[in-house]
Amino acid sequence: MSVTSESLALAQPEAALTRPLILLFGTSVGVIVTNLFAPQTLVGLIGPSLGLSAAAAGLVAMATLLGYAAGLFLLVPLADLAENRRLILRMLAAA
């Protein structure tokens, strides 16, 4: 049996995540979650100052969460279908 570069590549373990990268991912998730859920607690204060009823202000907060959920449901599966670099460039161009 001969040793090929493919068999050597398969035998090597993957690099572990470094602490700074884990910190970056954790911070990113914290910022995203805060941006999604913090407005719900402030809707009662911000709505009247903008001339919105409590129901209308609540609908705005709900629409944010529904948009996020739709994005997760519709866009995240694209990562399994498309090559990551092209997908990122296309999504940035679309935004």
C-alpha cells in the first residue's frame, strides 16, 4: 500500500478553534441576540414617542423576529448548497 498526499491529508486532525476566534463568535452571537430581543423591552417607551399605539409598536418588534426567522429558514440552507465564498459575496452584493 502506498502513501499518497490524499491519505496523509485525511489522516491529519483538523485545527481546533483558537480562544480569540471563540471569543469573536461568542461576542457576535451576543450582539445579534441583543439586537433582536432588546427592542421588545423598549417598545412600550419608544412607541408613544413616535406616535404609535402599543399594538403597532408590538407589530414592529414582531416583524423583526419574523424576518430573522424567515432568514434562518430560507438563507441558512444555502450554505449547504453553495460554495461559501461565492455565497458570501452574493449575499453582500444583494444587501
